[in-house]
Amino acid sequence: MKKFSVRLLVICLAFLVSGCLVWFGGLAFLQKYTPYQDEVVILTSSTITDDKGTFTIAHIGSEVPQPSLLILPGKTMVTVPDGYGEYELGAILPLLNLEGKTEVYKRAVFSRILGVPVSAFFALPEPVAASDDFVQLRRVLRQTALTKLKQFELPWQEAALFPLLQLNPADAQATSLAEAQFRLQAALVRLVSRSELACTLAIVNTTEESGLAHQLATVLEQSGVRVVRTTDTAELREQSQLISDASRSECAWIVPLVQAWFFTPLEQKPSSEVTNEYRAWGVVFIGADAH
């Protein structure tokens, strides 16, 4: 009983501290101390109705000078990769849930649609109306924050998103998917340090579908990755791989950005022979599992 009381007290104190951070200058604190440097987070619905609601995109992180929120109508038509064809934005997550797709797969779909690496997404139980003033989104964020606190995890993402949800929804409206892509890509171009400039990447498309290396390069370059070579090869591979110089720990920031584009967990291997051949820190081989 005593252990339970102590645990409950710790949870309550953590929740109180988190709440104070959110409501009293929390954004400034998070920009300085958050472990997330540059993240694109999607808030969308896990259910589908005639009213697709809205599709919300947030850009947050310690390296983001001006965190922002973008809202698109859920009925916006987009081309879903991997042969799905055209669907409304508000129907994509329910469709992927119905297909039993993994979290990695879902992030890759959203990353390819938006043209930027997507870090995470929050699934709401119902569509969110544009006139809702973010009431449902705030409720879901509180629930996920409380769940994390119960597991003794700090809800950094939720706390960083909360101040953005105090905005007027009309101020965050995007007129089209193209506008949202442009604004996100412009915001994501990051300054890299001197050591990170040497973290170069080569991308090799081993599939019969042309253009995949260029597609991946476009997404990565928005996040500051230096892609020094894109090419195709006749050597067809079933599984995608990231071959890199394992001794260069300063380049590890590139790995999750590359992974965000792939439908399955990316196989990683060290090989100085391959990286020397392509004269880059890392070489991405795009296999058949990527399309």
C-alpha cells in the first residue's frame, strides 16, 4: 500500500510539473531542453465517416525557431504510395489500420505524401471539425501525456504541441497539399555543423521503378542531409539496406530520417569497403520492399 501511495505521488507531481511547463512558458523550456531537434508530427483520425474532418501537421523541436501548425481538409485528394492510388487524406489512416499496416509503414506513407520525414502521429477516435477549436486534439494529447507519465516517461511531444493548439484554427489553414508541402520543406531546411557536413549519403536504386533514388534524396535534403550521389543499378535487391561507417557516431542523426521513408525497418550494416567505393559516409540501397 505504501509503495502504491509513493508511486501515485510521483505521478501526480510529474503531471503537475508537466502541466506547469505547458501553461507557464513551457514552449521556451522545451525548445531549449527537448530531446527532439526537428520533428514533423501528424494529428489525424483513426476512423472514417462521410465528414473526413481535418488533417493537422505540426513542426516542433529544439532546432525549430518558430514551431508551426498546418491544417488541411480531410477531403483533400492525394496519391497514396505503394500502389494504393488516390484517397482522401482523412481516409488514409483508417485504410492502413484496416490493412493491418505497422507504425513504420504508416509513417513512411505520410512521409512520402508530404515530402518530408514524419516522426510520429497521433490517432484520434473521431474526425476533427475545422470549427472545433482543437478541443478534441487537446483532449487526446492530455490522455497520451497522462499515459506516458504513468509509465514514467516525459511527454515532450505532447507538451510541445499544446501551445500550438491555443491558436485560432483559421490561422493555421493551408489552401492545398502543395502549399503545405512547400511550407514544411522551407521550414525543414536546417543548418548543419562542420562535423555534420561530412555526413554525406549516396542513394542507389536497385529496383525496376525509376526515380526512387531522386524521391528519397529530395525528402532527405529538406532536413539538411547532403546527398552526393543518386544512381540506379542492374543488381536487383529484395531488401533495402543502409551501409555506413560505424565509427562516425556524429552521423547517427541521419538514420531516423532515412528510415522515415521506408515501409519496413531498414537493415543497417557497417562496411568501409562500400562507403569508400561511393565516397560517402553512408550508402542507401533501395530494394523491392520500398515500392
